[in-house]
Amino acid sequence: MSRGFDGFEIDDFRSSDFRSDREVNRSPSSDWNKWTELHNIHREEERTDRLDREGRDRSNRDRPPLAREERVQAILSQRVRTQYTDRNKIYSLRDSEIHALSEVGKFRVVATTDLAEFAYNGDRSRVEHDVESLVRQGLMKETTIADPEHNPTQVVTLTKEGHKLLSRGKVLPRNQATYHGLKKPKEAFHDADLYRLFHKVSDEIESRGGRVLRVQLDYEMKQELYARLARTSQDKNRNSETLRREIAERYHLKVVSGRIPIPDLRIEYVDQHDNEIQRRDLELATEHYRPRGLSQKARAGFQIYARHGETDRLRRIRDDRELSAAILGF
């Protein structure tokens, strides 16, 4: 999702000659054929999605636990509280509460239901108890976000005190950025969805023997990259296009149409075969993206995902036809 800077301008995917379904009788025949084709694709995807969900429900009862689920279970089994001192304040926290602070801090905002699913193995009672404790101690804030396009959703963020405790507690790797508060409330739904996307992809990485090292949001990447661009732009002795390409390569990015696209989310990991750092750059499509804009993101090497079907799961978009159907189905 575009948040300004020198990335692609992303706006509504609908062009002036592509009307809603209520106006389709007044559209040209080519638009009607296009809409019909995409509608049929989406209807078939819904049927496939239903069958897929039923199959997953059956297989999930028999599958071995994910590595994440095993780690979470070990954390949840620890019930002893530990005293943490930060300046003149003392906090009493369980391991699961420290884990919750870490999860939320890496992503700024997380839906409470998603926190329960991924950080508590679905134990909603336990997450409610921990969030209540963290809110009471002034480390976390729980609020409801809503807009005309989404149902009201309960989310959690860190307070300044929670962010300070997490930063000073040496809980996360030193190079892992953390955040607090809602930076832009209108983007909160998109930001919260990134947490779900991260766990979908990180589970896939770990299932192949990989180990996740850290996660980078576009906030962090933009801050670093554009600070360097600003410094190098003062060098009048070198070609600006060459400098831009060199800076992009330094951050393992590409120049596309004269600009450096930045992904919503980057996962750094090592696989089981060597210790070389690998990267997965991810983009979460919303209903406001034009297919052309997402095509440019794909040219930058990003893996593009969108919500899909009745289960609201995240599905990777692999070609232009899937892209059009995914946007139509939002």
C-alpha cells in the first residue's frame, strides 16, 4: 500500500469506463463481457474455496503442529510472573505477555482475534487475560477501528511505555524495529492485515526448514532508503539514474520506471542448506489498487497477495487474470 515517498502512485483500480454492476446495462458490450468473465471466474473461485476450506478442516485435525505452534505452546506453559524494572517503574509479566508485546511491537497494530490465533494458538481466553493485564499496567492499548469499508475491529497497539520496555528489554534482535500507536488510523486495517500475511508466509518458510530472522515494514525501509537518496542527490558529479540503481541494489530492491518500489513487508530468513540471508518481499493488494500498479509491483519482484473467498484467507496472485479476479472479489 502506498504511503507516499518516491514509490508508485496507487489509486482506485476502476477506470472511468468500468461501471459498477448496477450500471452495467449502460456499459459497452466489451465491458459487459469483461465483467461477465471476471464474475464467472470469481464464482468458480468461491466454489473451489469452499471445497478447499472443507479439505483443510479435515486435514488440520490430523496434521502435525507447526513450528510456530510448538514455540507458542512452550511459552503458554510458563505461568510464573517476572518483575521487570524500567526506570522507576516495575512491571509484573508472564512470558506470554512479553511475547504479545513483541508480536504487536513488530507490526504496530494487530487485530485481537489474529493475536489469539497466531500468538496464542487460538486460546482467546488467555489472550484476553494477558491484554487486560498489559492494558492495566500501561504497556498496551486496546481500541476499536472502523470505517465505511470494514466492520468494526478490535485491535491492540503498544503504548510509549510498552515500546520503551520492549526496546530496552533485549527481547528482540537488535536490528528488529518496533513501533507504538496508530500512525495513520485510515491505514490501520491494511497494517493489521500484514500481521496475518507475515504468519502465512513465515509458516511456509519454516515448513521448508527455514528460520525467520526479522521482519521489516515499509516504514523502516523508506526511512533508510530515502535518507540515503537525499544525501546522494547532492552529488552532482554522478548520473542520478546510476546512483538510484546503486542505492536500490544496496537495499536489495529494483528500479522500475524510474522509481524504487518498496514492499509492504519484507521477511529475512535463512534456509536449512546455508546461512545466506534470503528475502521475501510481500505486497498486500487492496480494492484501491489498479491492476497496472500491481503489475509494476510484480515487476519489482514482490509477491502479491489478496484476501480471497468466503474464508477471507490470503491468496498469492500469480498472473494478470488472477489479479483481475482478486480485485473484483474484494
